[in-house]
Amino acid sequence: MLEHLKIIAKVFRNRYFSVTLFFFGWLIFFDQTSIIHDIELTQKVKQLKAQKKFYEKQTEAVTEQLKELQTNPTNLEKFAREKYFMKKSNEDVYVFVDKNNHLLDTLNTEIK
């Protein structure tokens, strides 16, 4: 056991080994382009790509909704009533929502 410790101590006393170990330690933990920093940046890029995909889908949905509102006056009236609770002076407007506060009826259905 004591002989193993002497061998290990001899290896660590070798200046080339010590400098190489210090160099790799510096690269892994302290350098501006360290492995830890690189992993953090990779995770951030994945997160930003997911956000980009989400916002692209949201933009598509809103664009479709805008086209529908601009081309169909019935849907425009329905949108104004449901989103902004607008009504005519002689009527009441009821909006039905589910448990998650989402509208049960969408803009794609016709008002009769």
C-alpha cells in the first residue's frame, strides 16, 4: 500500500504531468470556452429553438385568425362579443369556458 502511494506521489511530482493536469483542469472549469460553459450554451440553444417553434405556431394561429376575421364579418362580430364582451343594447352575451378558462366554441364555427 505504501509503495502505491509512493508511485502516485512520484507521478504527481512529474512537472509535465502536473502542468498537463493543470491545463486540462483550467480548460474544463475556468476557461471562457470551458466544457461546462459549452454545455450550458447548448442547453440554452435547445431551449431557444423550442421557444422559436412555439412562437412560430402561435404566429400561424393568429395569422389564420386574422385572415378569418378580415374576410368574414360574422366571425368578426363573434370575436368582438367573446373577447371584448361587446353586445347590443338590448341583449346579454354569455361566454362558456371550460375548467382551464378556454373558450368552448372556436372562431371556425358559424354563428346562426
